[in-house]
Amino acid sequence: MQIVTDQGMDLPDEIEAGLNIHTLPLTIVLSGKTYVGKKDIDYNKFYQTLTETGEFPTTSQPSPGDFADMYRKLAKTDPDIISIHISSGLSGTINSARLGAEMVPEANVTILDSKTLSGPFGWQVQAAAMGIRAGWVLGDILKLIDQIRENQHTLFTLGDLKYLIHGGRISHLKGMLASMLNLKPIIGVAKDDGKYYNWGQAPTLKRAIHRMGDIVAQKFPDKIPMRVQLIHGNNPEGVALLKERISELFECVFDETIPVAPSLGAHTGPSVVGIGIAPLRIFENCGLQLLQPEKMTA
């Protein structure tokens, strides 16, 4: 089996480099220039350009033809493919994958909707890749991915709503009202449809970050040990505050803090601070080496 995914996923570079996965890039247009995925523009340059220009980037998902080309190439060595993608509630990428699969009858493609994005999406991809490496059958890999998807939460806050509003990711009216009132929203990703929804708001970014900790504590009242992925655009102060807050509430294994990929940051901007969190037992008890303690900090 082989893994296909897209750049709505975030993983630490060292972990991603160690996985046998095939990632289709997204195209980003910023300041009149077109960039393909991560290779043409690094994170620092991307967020620096956003800040300096004040411009709104645009992104485009892979086409059905892009997926067909990838599936056709992979099917020459192994026709069994797991194709995992950014939430269908936030992107049409998975529809392109389905259409692409229909164009390649020689490939046996299993298409999965992650129902999330960024780090928690990366956990699903990592689990699939490690399951394949361990020789698991497809059914067992799918069960593990389902377990991760159903037990993780993804939420974020940001100091500036203009990127979300411009990208159509939230209601223009609600976004404009929040901006006028200078409220900082706390946004979650729904598990049923994979869309953004409002978990709350706060008058300052610092208080919104603190409130995110309270929300997570409500979701996991037993205070069980957690696996945590912290993400941000270009907001190291904000992500440090979030790590401090979550550490007060839970015993945590923290993945390496990662920047939000430009394909996602185009819709959230530099100020975003987010978290993916799930019970640690899911990753410890699955029989795979999904956790790398030497690469993580408590």
C-alpha cells in the first residue's frame, strides 16, 4: 500500500521525511508571484511577505488530473493506495481526488476525509504510513485512523480575522462584527462535517489563548495524559502562552511546535495560534511507533 496526501497537512519535518508518503502540492499566489507548495517559498518568507505587503494570497487545490497522474504513477509499483485529505468542509481537494481515482481504473484507491487540517491531519497520515510499514491490513489501518479522528480536537485563535473573511472561511457578517468589537474568536473544526465553528471569543488574544485551555479541559474532564501538537503562523509569543496553559491543565507529550503551512496560512495569517490534542493512549496502545519521545518535550 502507498499513501497520497495534500499540503493541508502539517507534520514536523523530521517525521514527515521519515514517512513514505506522496504529497500533492497546492499553488499559492502572493504579490503577483506563483509558488508551488512548500518548496518555492519557506515559512518565514511567506509570513514576512504577508506582513509587509498586507496583500491577500490565493490558493488553488490539485486538479483531478494531478491526482490521476499521481495514482497512475504509483499503481505501476503497487495499485493499493490510501489517499487522505484535508477536510471536505474546508476544501474541495477530496473531490478532485475522487475524480482522479475514477480516471485510473488500474489503481485501487481508498479515499479518506480527515475532517480536519494541519497537525491532527498529519497524525492520521503518520498512522497510515506507519501501519503500512508494520504490515497492517487495510481494515486495521482504517480503524486506527477513525479512532484518531474521533478523539482529537483541533482549535485555534487569531488576532486578525481579515484573512479568514477574505477567504470565505467564515461568514463575512460575523467576521465583520467580531472585528468591529475587537473580539478574538476561538474556532474549532466540527467532527461531523469538518467545517469551522465558533467555540467562543475573548477581548484579547492572550485571553483567547487562555480560554482555549479551558475549552480543551471541558472536552477532556478526566485530565488524562494528552498528545499535543502546537501550531502558529508567526506568533512565537502566542504559542508559548498556549503551551504554558496546556501544561498547567494536562500531563502532555508535545510534538515539535510547527508553523502553519503557507497553503493554510493564506487563510489565517501570521497571528494564528492553534492546537491539536488527543488522548495519549490512542498512540501508545496502537502497537506502532507513532511517538518519538526523544523528539518531543514534556
